[in-house]
Amino acid sequence: MYNSPVLFDKSVTIVNHFTPRNERRKFVVISDPAGYEKVKNFTSEIAGKVPVECLSINGMDDKEEIKRFILSQKMGTQFYIAAAWNNAVMVFSLGVEAGLSEDEIQTVIIGPKRRYVYCMKCFEVSEVAEEAIAECDHCSASLEIGPFYSIVREGYIGYPFIPVAKEEVIGS
Amino acid sequence: MFTQSLEFKTTDLDTFPFPFTSGNYRYSNDLKRLSNINCIEVTPEYRLQVETKRRLLQEQPHIRFQSFPHTLEMQWEVLEMLIDMATDRHPEHYEVIKDGDNWTFKNHIFGESDSFLFGDASTLPNEPLDYIGRHFHNDFVLMVHRDSNFYLEVGQVSYAALFSANWNKGMSFDEIHAPVPFVSKKGDELAERVRKFLLSIEPGKPWTRINWNLMADRWDVNYETMDVWGPQRSEITPENAGKLVRLRVEEQKFYRMPRSNAILFVLNTQFLPLEDLTLRQEWFDLTYSVLQDIPEPMAEYKGIAPFLPQSVEYLSRIDEEQKANINNK
């Protein structure tokens, strides 16, 4: 579905620390090698309170296994993901595909988050740092990165502008 | 390539939807029941507007029309409504022959006749709303009702005012109006109140409101061309504002579609150069008063801050001239 949630740097599911949702019937914890320590601490914190099932993954090669694992879970399950960005995006997307809502997922990103801008000149996305302006990777347009995110375009809006130096050349 | 220089202005002042009723404007939920529920109008500028719209759609298809594949059935519903309205209100300009699902639609203004199988999009040159929208000067936006909100799933937009069908595709009403930084006179969030109101609209009972803006020598200002029109706004001076700055009025009509339950936004955009305001003295006085009183955040939000002072200065000079003429008599 086009309006299904996607994982981006300001997603509501991204947290610094997991919060136990004790009203749920079961916790499922999925982590990659980068998220191992985070998960270890969390699972010791919740030990004995709620049934917990853990899955350790390595990367894209485990996609089918993760899919089967998520689909085998019952309603009332809370999902916790601790992983580096690419793996977190993959697990999150598989969860959403399986019908999970953002409320049912908490994600801790280990390492840097990725951020994308949608160019309003060529309608392509480019990866950008946490900055106010950027250059489109595809058409080289100068873009002012706005605060609005599109889950359809999977990026922040990039308003085109002419930098002062170029403006002077054009006007001269 | 399409030029954005504004070639047309409204000449029939009797149908120009003048927006101000007092000399002080603030955002408010000013929706009213629509008295004539038929939205099809043929203005004196029909040919110019529709030809320009078709050219924009031809040259910039991804900017001017967006839809999701699952919306085709909803689009047929809109096509049917617009054809029925057009042939009902202007039988001299539009004609339809319905033989079961075999329809022939005729636009006598352009001398066009198209036959298609109703419900089969492959028999049309464009998607149903994109096809029928090319026969009217309006913009059309279809907002689908889901989870107490509306989502933009189809849009044909040729008169954007800080809007983009490409960017806003799939967004909820709340997301589209997220930048509204103002509160109404009553202190409630305007977008929230309008959204709640739209939820209550019933089939067969459309509502309307009027939105306004100023345009600096442009047909429209969309996000895709911000690099072009952004700097141009500061080229307005008190000397050229009368000709180049237009009062842009957008008459918005909202229809609940009975089968899909979506809300169709029909937007009638008209322009009046500031210099033509004196054709109706009351319009001049109200506009001059309103523009003098625009709070800075509102001017920024509307994108008019770089040329509002020059526009007000132009109106001020006219006002002074008028007063001097009265004193000299």
C-alpha cells in the first residue's frame, strides 16, 4: 500500500532505548551483529516478565527467514529491532509488509542513520547529510532541504534554488 | 516551451470571485454551502485557459497530473459527474451520447468528439480524470476518505500556488497543510477544523470557500520552479506592480462523491491585475486595506513577502491620486 510507513531518520519507531510494552503478550527481538549488545541489555531487563523470542540476523541473505519468522508471530506481539541502518530498514519493511503498524515496532539504529532528499527538478532521491542545502546527485540542482517528508517519494522535499554565484553569472 | 508570463486576466468582473468582505483578512474556516452545485463554467477566457492547461499537461505530465493505479474507478465517477454537469449547464458547448457503455463526448468549442467505452480506460487517450479535466479550465484534486482523513490520490493541477501534485501525491490533508503556522480568530488550528468539516460533507450538498494570493507576473508558482520565480519576485517595483501583480483568487468547491466517498476539489482560479481593481472602487478599497494589514508570517506563508510592500506602495499612490482628484474638484 502506498501509504504504508517507511523507515526514515525521524520515524516515530526510532528510539534511543527500548521501552518494554508490558501490555503485549509477547516480545520479539531481532538484531544484527551491530545490535547484539543493545539487545543483550534489553533482554536481561525484561527476563521473566513477558515471553521473549529472539532472532539474530546477518543481512539481506536472511530475508526469507526473517519474513517467515515475522509471519509466524501472533497478534499482540511487540517487535524490537536493533541493527545498523540497512538491516533495520529491511526488517522494518518486512514487518510492515506483514501488516505491523508503527506502534508495534521499536527500532534502535546502531551507527549512522540515512537521510534522503527528493529533488523537485528531476524527481530523484539523493542521500544527504544533516544539512540545510545539498546538490542533487542526478541533475546537480542546488536544493534547499525542507522539513517535510513524503513516504511516497521516500525523501525530504528539496526546493530548487540558484546559488548566489550562479545567479550572478546568469544575470551578468 | 511554455512561457509563464501571464497572458490572461479575468475580464468578466461579474463572475470574478472577489475574496474580501472586510478590510481585515485572517485565516478562518469560511466554508459556505454552494448555491449552484454545477461547477462547470465557460468564461470569456476559456480557450486561452484550456489551451494553456493542455500545453502544460503535454509538456510537464509528471508535474501536472498524478494518480495511483487503483483510482481508475473513482476517476470514472468524476468523469461521469463532470460530463453530466457540462452538458446540463452548457448544452450549446458540450454534448454526450450514451449508448449503454458506449459514450461519445463532444466539445463544440474546440470542435472535438471522442468515443470511448465507459469504464475501460484503454479507450481514452489519458486516464479518465486527466482526459475530462482537459475540457475545463479548473484544477481537480481527488482526496480519498480513509481513517477520518483525506489522502490526495489524483490531482490535475495547472494553477499551483506553492503546491505540487507530484510532491503532494499520497499525502493526507494534515500533511499537505502541515506548514499552516496560523490559528484562526477563534484560536483553533485551521487545517484541523477544515478537515473535520470536510468529513461532514454529504453527497449532493457541495460546499465552497475562496482562497486568495498575489502572483508576481506568473501563471503559477509550484515547487518545481522555485529557482525561477523565487528571485523574480523581487523584480516587482511600485511602478510595475499595477500591471505585473495579480490578485489571484481560487474558488474552491468540494463535492462528496457518492460511490467512492472521496471528496473532489474543483478549483476555479482567476486573476485580476492590481491596476484593474479601480474598475470596482469597493474592491480597490478592500484590497488596499487588507494588503496593508497582512501580518508578516502570513505574507511569508503565501510567498508574497518579497513584493507585498511594492504592491501596497502602488495601491497607496493610486489612493493618493484619487484623493487629490477629489480635492481638486
